[in-house]
Amino acid sequence: QTQTQGNKDTTNNCIQVPRLLFGSVENNHNNGTTKDVTHGLVHGNGTTKPPKLKLIDRSISPMETLRWKYHAAWNDTRNFQQKVVLDLYRIPNDDELWKDHFNSVHRPSRKYCAPETPDNNGGSLIVGNNVTVPASPLTAFHYIGSMERYFSRPNDLRRNEKRYRQRSNLTFAREVG
């Protein structure tokens, strides 16, 4: 069954996904008495056997998702610019999204996407507010990472040392594991 553009239901065709910013602070609170480890799948050297779940040292992990564990508070303004999930089939052909230039990759349609908020709508996109905003079933983890990795894109004019320091020094929460 083919729908015509005029009959398309255009509700919920742009869903905001909150961003949670992870910084580059490593665990140094244990004074070296215990290792800061997490679980990871590890291949044995020179083996073709399936990987095994092992404890690995966070500080030497090449994976950003395993190395960094401290993040901004759920309502921190450094979590700005939510991501969106679009149902492109339900966006009419005359929307600005289909033009040569659109508003923002974080809000490609001003008509169908809610305005961006500087703090995940007061944090309610992540934890809900029990009134009008349900918690999102998804959260986009955004990793700043090490200084070397942050500056590895030489032509990205948005990146500078001041901005790195402002966004990398996050110690709000510690993920367990």
C-alpha cells in the first residue's frame, strides 16, 4: 500500500537522542593500590580461538569506550547538541531537510525536530521527568578521549586547547565495571 505525501502521519518522525559527554580523566583515586580494570573481549596472541572475557587495564585499552568512565552530569550543559533519529519516509518532500542546505545535523528539520537544548532538556531526556518528557531509550555516548586523539583531525577548526580543557575534565559519575 502506497501512501501519498498528504496522508503521511508526521508525528514522531524526528526523535531526540540525548548526548552524554565522557571526558579524559582517568582513575587516580586509588593511589596505585588497586588496578582500574574493566571487562573486555580479548583474543589470545597468535590464536584463532574465539575471544574470552577478561579483565583489562583501562589505562592501556585502545578502545575509547573501555578506557574512559567519567562523564558529565545528566543535566550538564556540556551535553549540548542532541542527536536525532529520523523517519525520512515520513518527512514531506517540501521540508528544508531536502533542500541544498539545512539547519543543522543536530536538528535537520526545524518543523519536525524539537529545538536543541543546552542540557538535554534539563536532563529529562536521559532520566525523564515523570510529567511530560519520558526518558529516552537510547543515549549517545560522546567521547572526548586523549589530547592526542582529540587533535588528530588537523583541519577541524572547532578544536583548540581551551575547548579541550573545558570538555575533558569530567568527573561526575563513575561507571561500575
